[in-house]
Amino acid sequence: MRYFWFVIFMLSVGSVSAQNSARVRELEKQRKAALAEIEMTSQLLDETRQTARNSLNRLNLLSKQILSRKQVISLLNQEIGEIDKQIAASRRNISQLERELENKRQNYGKSVQSMYKRRSSQDKLLFILSADNFAQSFRRMRYLREYADWQKKQASEIIGKQKEIAGKQKELEKTRAEKNALLGAREDESRKLQTEESSQKEEVQQLNRKQKQLQADLKKKKKQADALNRQIEKQIAEEIARLHLLFKHCSLRRGDKISVIGKNNAHWCIAYMATITYGAIIVPILQDFTPNDVHHIVNHSESVFLFTSDNIWENLEEEKLMGLRGVFSLTDFRCLYQRDGETIQKFLKNLDKEMHSAYPKGFTREDIQYTTLSNDKIMLLNYTSGTTGFSKGVMLTGNNLAGNVTFGIRTELLKKGDKVLSFLPLAHAYGCAFDFLTATAVGTHVTLLGKTPSPKIIMKAFEEVKPNLIITVPLVIEKIYKNIIQPLINKKGMKWALNIPLLDNQIYNQIRKRLIDALGGRFKEIIIGGAAMDKEVEEFFYKIKFPFTIGYGMTECGPLISYAPWNEFVLGSSGKILDIMEARIYKENPEAEIGEIQVRGENTMTGYYKNPEATREVFTEDGWLRTGDLGTMDANGNIFIRGRLKTMILSSSGQNIFPEELETKLNNLPFILESIVIERNKKLVALVYADYEALDSLGLNNPDNLKTIMDENLKNLNNNVAAYEKISKIQLYPTEFEKTPKRSIKRYLYNSIAVD
């Protein structure tokens, strides 16, 4: 397998630069400033884009409003035109009626005048009396009366119709006046909207110009940052080349072991990369190991070199590290110890000359030529931090690690340009595989947290870095839940509100947003692994649709065995078996509900270093790796873990008891921080470390109160477990339990502590 040089982007939060030259320190300072400017410009560009989108939306809205006003104005003009037509028609009708009335008046006048001239009254009388009979005379008299009435009625109808038309005309003129007033108002509005539209167009144009300028600035700044990165990459590559010259000078061979122990920093990564690219075997050691553990690992691994933090070296004993030829500081790579006189010191003093001699034309990209090894060669010895006994050296090949890295690349856990906050120890398989190796392979920017990840420090780092992916252990998430979420949801008013349909969803949405913002606000998901997750916390996060998932693995698999993205995660599971792995549930009794989880595949180790007995014990005859975990697996390959095989307790009735499940219940009871359930004299005993700080704050930290509280906790616990799971007593423990770097309790240290 050829180990290619991958670009490493690293910063150290809250710590001094780890490089050993003023030039690199200055470059890192410039890069940090450049990255800050890029972040600021990117943020300003995002804000400008959003403002431009809002402004464009406003412009579009104004255009629609103007169009609407134009349509209204057009309709009003049509209506006014129609009213004008009706008024004109009314006027014509009135004029026509006036002419008819005038004609009638004239005709009636002529009739009256004629009758007067002709003595019409005598004619009328003669007309009546000349009738042949009385009936005819009466009819003639009635006719004359009706004719007169008709004339009057006709005139009256004309006058009435005239008045009616005049009234309608008045109403039409009133309506027209109203329409004209409305038309004027709409025309004013339209003019104002057009003015605003013009101003909005100018604003959009200005924002577009600003956006283009910011894009150009961002491109320029990224180009500058890339140039700085290339310079730093060159410096890092030179550091590796310098270490290679040192290894060569000391006649290190392929397969020699080099140990590294210390907090996460750039030099730790350089030492790691320098070792594997030389063809040597890296031995990462967890800095939480005791000096005796470190002595044992260095000696057992047969390490010839040790890279270490200065403070750790102060606590080690040279005489107990018989095989070491040299010890080097992770602060500046200076030699802290050499077995053979001062040869290493002398070489390091002349290292610049040696570099010039090896690369007379200067160190270039073409000079980066690393060792080629086959995939099946051992690349790494990783000593486990188990909870049940002394560490064993897990032998991992290049292919084992490549299986994890390529899975991360293939599933796009990380992408080029993403940001990651690395706070898990890089010496552990989990943090190393994804915070370092996978991130490095894809070009992710990794920020190494150079301090102990206390809740305060880590939350500040999340805010500053804004990671795209968070890889963590349950303890960190559980502390966030306990310190931030639990006090909130336990408030009386909140409990009442969460019982109201619809309102509860709104509250959960707000809690989810608050959590996401507190963790930087940009991550796509949180991957939790390394230990069992508190069920209460898991169920709550699942309920509020928080983007988290739980994976499963072990150092012997480098480490990943199962994983599912958060939107496919099945509650209670530990993810889905990887596509490069196989899993089965082995049951000695086919009728049993659970069995041991056994795996095999690309990620599986070759065995334990210099420990064939342990290797034979951990592998089945047909090649399956015994995980030591008990659980089940569904038809889709989702793994459900119940507990550890080594910690499982068999009750007198033959029932399987998983102490981890009881401990989860205990840890959720008042004033209990952590616990261990062990067996003594066929009875279950709970060792409990109480929340003494909370007890002190409430004035409850005295023996009587503690006994009352723990008696009540014991009663509540036993009321919620099966008869064979009942705890006989709670025994207080004065300090926190000793833990592995994964924050798992070292159970083997406490198996015989319970007393009557």
C-alpha cells in the first residue's frame, strides 16, 4: 500500500503553535488571520445574498403591486367611461322627454286657443246635445272628460319620468365623482409604487455589485489562504522529511516501532505521519495511561523511539524503558533522551545541513517519496483501554485503517473544506480514524483542541469552530443534556406545556434549535460512539428529531463496525453493520433471546501483538471476531447491544442480568452521578458516586440525609425492575470511578469493593 501525502489543515485552539521555527509560526499566524477574514467575508457575503434575495423579493412584490394598480386604474377608467355613457344617455332621454312635454303643451295650448276662438264651449255643448239619444250624449260627455284626463295624465307621466331620469343622472354623477376620487388615489399610489420600484431597482443593483465584489474578495482571500496552506504544507512535509533523515541516520528499519504519547497537537500528527510514511509501525499511547502502563506498552511493543509531551516524560523512568534509543519532545522535536551518547543531539544540530545535502536544489513536492508497503503489512499497534483488565496490542494493517477511511469518504461523512473539532484523543482508534485520518484524506480542516475538553471549553470551541460533523462519546452529550436540557424541561410550567398537543412540538423545535446553535449551528449530525448511551437522553433526542446517531465499534476493528446516518437511525440500535463487514449473533442455546455479537471483514485486526493465546481466544475457529458484547440484530442489519459478556451476571434463577442497564436507571435517579452494579454473595450491590456538589448547594450533604435519599432511590429502582434484578443495597463511593479515555469505568478495579 502506498501511503500518499495528504494535505493537513490544523490549528490549535487555546494553545501556542507547535512548529519549531519562527517562519512557520508567522505563517500560521497569517493563515489564522486569513481564515478569520474568509469567515467574516463569507458571513458578510451570505448576509448580502440574503439581503439581495429579500430586496429582489420586495422588488417583485412592488412590480406585482404596480401591475395590480394599473389593472385597477384601467377598470376604474372603464367604469367611469361606462358611467359617462349612461349619463349621456340619461341626458338624451331627458331632452327627448322635455321635447315631448313641450309638444304636448304646445298641442294642448293650440287646442285651448282654437276652442276659445271657436267658442269651443258652445261646440262642446252642441257636440253633446246633437247626440241622437241620451246615452249617446252621456258617452260623448264621458269621452270629453276622459280625453282631458288623458292629456293631463300623459303630461304628468312625462314629468315623473323626467324626474326619475334626473335622479338616476344625479346618482350616476355622484358615482362618477367617487370613481374619479378613487382613480386619483390609485394613480397616486401607482406613482409612489413606481418611485419605490425605481429605488428598489437601484438597491438590487447595488447589492448585486456588492455581492460580486465580495465574491471577488472571497476568491482572492481564499487564494491567499491556499498559498499560505501550501507554504505550511511544505513546512510540514519538510518536518516529515527531517524526521525521515533522523530515522535513516539512526538506522531505523521498516517494521520498527515508534511510540507517541501526548495531548493532541500538530507535532503528534507529524510524528504519526512521519512514522507510517517511513514504513515503521506507529504505537499511539493514550496520555491517560499511568507511567507503569506506558513503561509496559513501550517495552512490550519494542519501540525504539518515543515522541512525548515534556510533562509526561518527567513522570517516566528511563531505566524502565530498556529498548528505547531516543526520546523526542512533542513541543519542538528536540531530543529529551538518547541511549548512545550524543550522536542524535549532534545530528539534530546539523539537521539543516543534512537537509541541504539531501535536497541541494531545495525541498520540492517532487521530493515527497514515501515507502510503498502491501496492504496486509502491520501499520499500527493500538493498545486497548479496556474496562476488564490490562491493555493488549491490537495489530492493524494498512487495509484495516483504509477500510474505515474509505467508508468515511464513500459515505461523505466529511468533505473537502469541512470543519472538524478534534477533542477525542487521537491515540484512540475512534478519534484517530475520523478526526485525523479520514479528515486528512478528504482535505477537511481539523482544529485540534489543545486543552482538556471541559463543558465550558468545548462549548466555546464549538461556537468558534462551527464544525460540520461532531464525533464524540456519550459523556459529552449526556452532560449537555443534564446541564442544559433537563433543568429546562423539569420546570413546572414547562412540564404542563409539554402535555399540550401542538404546543409540545413547538417547544421541542425550540429546544432542538437551541442545542444546534450551542454546538456551532452548522453540523449535519453528531456521531456518538465508544460507550453505551443513556436511554433517557437517547429517547429525548430522538423525540425532538435532533440529528444524532449512535455507532458501534472496537479498537480491534480500527474501530467501526456499524453506523447509520441520523435520518436512518433506529432508536435503541447502534447503527447498521457496515457494507464491508459481516455480523452474526452467536448463541450457545438456540432458544436464547440474545447472543454474542461476532464480526468479520475488512476492518478486522490480524491479532494481538506477541499474544497468540489472546488472539486464539478472541477469534472463533471459523474466523469470526468475538466482540464480547451481547445483543441482537434485526433483518436490516441493525445491531442492538444489551451488555458485555464479561460483565453479565447470571442470577440464581438462571436469568441474565446486565449491570449496564441497571446502572443507566440508577444514574437517572436524584443525586447520583455514576454507579457500578456488582455481585457479592449472590446479591447485587450498587456502588454509587453521589452528586456531592448538588447536595452541598442544597445543604443536604450529611449522613442522615444521604441515607434517606439513597434508601428512596433504592426503593424507586427496585419498583421498576424485575424481581431477579433487584439491588440489595446502595453503597456510597467517595470519589469518581477511574475511567478509560473513552470515559468507561474500569470495572475490574471495583469487583471486590462491596462490603457488608
